[in-house]
Amino acid sequence: MSTSTSGARADSKQARVLALLRSTDGCTIDAVVKATGWQPHSVRGFFAGIVRKKLKLDLDSELVDEVRRYRIKAPADGGSKSAKAT
């Protein structure tokens, strides 16, 4: 079983969450819970373990109307600062 990030299924829960995080407004933990059926602590673990550590994406959060919203920030220079050279 391959765990390649570029080979992820388009209909997977991970792909759905990443699409929510890449939207302009981002998403809330509640939105991810509804989209995946995961528990809130599992969503937070996914954000930390998969989005930030494994995929090395820049996850931003901000408080909007007393609700925390998360989104993946687009790289300013077109490349990730944490990407490894091969």
C-alpha cells in the first residue's frame, strides 16, 4: 500500500479535508467533523500529524467571530520553505 502524497485518492477523507483547508475561507473543526465523521480530537491530530508534519504544509488558524478557522497558506514564492531538495 503506497502512502504517496501525490498519489492520494481524490475521493478520500484526506483529500476532502485538504480541499476544505485550501478554500479561501478555510474551515472549522466542526466542518471537518461533518465531512469525515471523525471526532474533534482526531481532526486536531490530523492537522498536527499529517498536514503539518507529514505533508509539511503551512497551516494557519485565526479566530473569526469567536470561531477558530484553519486554512493552508499558499507559499508566497511558489515553493515551500520546508521542501527538501532532491
